[in-house]
Amino acid sequence: MIFSKIPKPEKHIFICLQNRPAMHPRGSCASKGAAAVYEAFARQLESEKLFARFALTNCGCLGPCMKGTTAMVYPDGVMYAGLTPEDVPSIIEQHLKGGEPVAELLISPDVWG
Ligand code: FES
């Protein structure tokens, strides 16, 4: 059996692309434009040839649906909320490349019980 190793990313960003039926009480990140956020990450990471350093994965619900679009960055354990495509360049520059989370885009700590 041949097993190909893959490079370990410096950081891994997960974007919630969860969808739910219209009128669902929790709503969803998909209904808040999550696909456009994912696309913005993918375009910039590709255009700057950053996929060798940073991994990007779409995922299901991360929990705080009312705060969508949400994203998690590992290994930092940092969650962003209310993201739009316009927020992506600052997250890539300041957090992924620079190691400093973008404070104004972090989810409010009071979301955690
Ligand atoms: S649907 Fe995105 S956090 Fe729940």
C-alpha cells in the first residue's frame, strides 16, 4: 500500500457552509453569504500561492449560527463571526501570515456558556 504524505499546514481555516431550510429558527451561514466568504479565501490563497502553508476547508455548523458567517482557525482555536468577503484580506494578512488574530472580527466571548 502506497501512502502519500501531505504537508502539515501552518494554519487550517474552516468556513461554515451549513445550509438549512428557509424559516429554520437557527438560520444558517449559507443564507448569510458563506459561499462568497469561502470563495474569497480560496481566490486569495490561490493567487498568492499560499495553499502550501495554509489549508482551507468548508465544514458544517460550528455552533453560533446567529453569528454567521463563522470560521475557525487552527491550531489557534480562534473563531470569527459575521464574516463577509471584505474581511478576508485582513484575516489572511494579519492572522494567517502575521500570527495576530483580527480582534474586531472575533466572535464575542459571551457566545460561550
Ligand atoms: S450554520 Fe454556521 S455556525 Fe451554525
